[in-house]
Amino acid sequence: MKATVRCKMRSEDLDAEYLYGRAEDVLNRLSSIHGVFGKWWSVPTHAGSSLIAFEDRESVIKLIEQQRQDFQAKYPGISLSASNGILLANAADEEGWATKGSVSIAINPGPGEIRLDIGNLDAAHATPAELVWSSLKALAEDAQITLAQTNIMQTVGRERRLYSLHCSVLPHRDFLGWMGYVDQPVDESQVPDASRVERHGRGTMIMAAEDADLFNARSVEQMNRVEISLAELGLLPVISPSL
């Protein structure tokens, strides 16, 4: 199973130093959860580019600045807010990814998004649900987060399913998926089918199903019912009004 936690926030066009500071704050919160989040490296953007440890502040800031310049040269006239961000991985090579669970994080204030990808989740971690829940909780400590969702991908034999593509019940709205965060108070009575509801900051964390399984109709139905409840509360934004 692969889990992708995607957090949405207000769009910001940050300079390289400020972006590094924002990323450092996010990574510090994650590092307190599990050793898999302890060290990070830049992801090479082209063949021949070298990995840079995130703790090498000066080199990472130079990398961010160079990427901004490259974007402007390639797409003149396009706002930097479309590209402003940094992509990091929790290992410096394939062997490290195999043992640590292949984790990456994209921190993109320009488009207003933080995306944490955790691969090999059920194989590399004894308690997948708790790892993702704790990660979501750390990310949602940012007061700028307005919505967080967790998409999951599972493969059985030759068949692969992605929640947002194959299982989500409301194609015209944002989804919650396995678990997520909404920036409004919600109590258990409002989402009775959820496995877990917990107030967090000014908002609420919600786990739709303890054991998410895209090949189990009852598990998918439970996640769908939670999304329907949130949609009825007006907490899942419409993304395709034409549908």
C-alpha cells in the first residue's frame, strides 16, 4: 500500500530562504514521530545532479534559487507561484528507500500544497494506520492548512486501485479518503461512520476506516459514507461544478 497525505493551504510566493525555513519547520514536526522521517535529501531534478542533505542549508537554498531561475527561463511569463517549492526524499539511494519505506515530501507554498508520500506502507511499518495518522497530525499543526486528505493505492495481483480514481463517491468534490483534516469543529455524531474523530487546533482530524482496503467493499463503503456526511456539512469543497 502507498499512502499520499495531501494538505491544502493558502498560496504563497516565498523566496528561497523563507521556503527553507518553512520546510525545516515541517520536517522537524515529522521527525518527532518516527525515525523514517529523521533525515532528508533533495531529489535530483535531472540526470547528473547530485543529492544534497537538507541539513546543508546553504546548498539547499542555492538549489531552490537555481530551480526558480530554471523555471523562469523555461516558462517566461509564468508566475513563480506555479513552481515555488522543494521535493525531498528520506533516503539517498534505492537501498535506503527499500528499508525506510520510500518516503518523499513536496512542500509547495506556491500552489498551496504539502504532499507526503509513504510507499511500501504495510510492508515497512508495523502499524501503518498509526504512522499515517501521526504524520497527518503533525502536518495539520500548521494553522494555514484548510483541508488534508489521504489517498491510498493498493495492488492485488495485476490489479491496482487508487482511492480517488476508482473508489471516491463524489467526483465533483474534494475527497477525504482514508483519513484527513477539516478546518472546522466536527463531532462524532456528525460523522457516525468514522472510525476516529479528534479535535485538532481549530479543526478536526477524521479517520474514515481503521483498516482501509480498496478491495473490500465494506471498507470502501465506510469511507464513502464518511465523505457523504462531510459533504452534507459543506466541508468537502466542490472542484468540478459541471459534474
